[in-house]
Amino acid sequence: MKRNRDRVTAEITLFHLMRLASESGRSVSREQALAFLNQERAQQMWEHMMQAGLDFIACLFGNIAASPDVQGRRECSDY
């Protein structure tokens, strides 16, 4: 079901990780989830989500110059 959203929060909490694992038929301990949240990968995921938002805003204003050091950047036509 598609929702009309007025915001998306780019946050992953201990509870989210444990619930997602449970919904996938797996278990993640509190210690494992905390270890992940304190890894560089969690920060990279957050940065990726923020970059997607910045790319979208840049497309709206016609500023589609892509930084060569950012991988996975979308073209404006993808939005």
C-alpha cells in the first residue's frame, strides 16, 4: 500500500534492527544490534539516505551536477 508521506525519518534504532530481524525469521541479540549501530556501516547508511534527499532537492532546482566521488547517485529522471 502506497502512503502519502510528509516526512521520512532516517533513523535506525536498536528496536528497529531487532524487529526487522524477527520479521525476517532471524534473531538479532541486543548486543549484536548495538555492535552494528556503533560500526561505520551504520553511519554510511545514514549518509546514503541523506544524499538521496539532497540529490532529489538538487534535481528540483535544476542543479544536477554529480560529484564524481559519490557512487550510486541517481539521474533526475529516476525521480
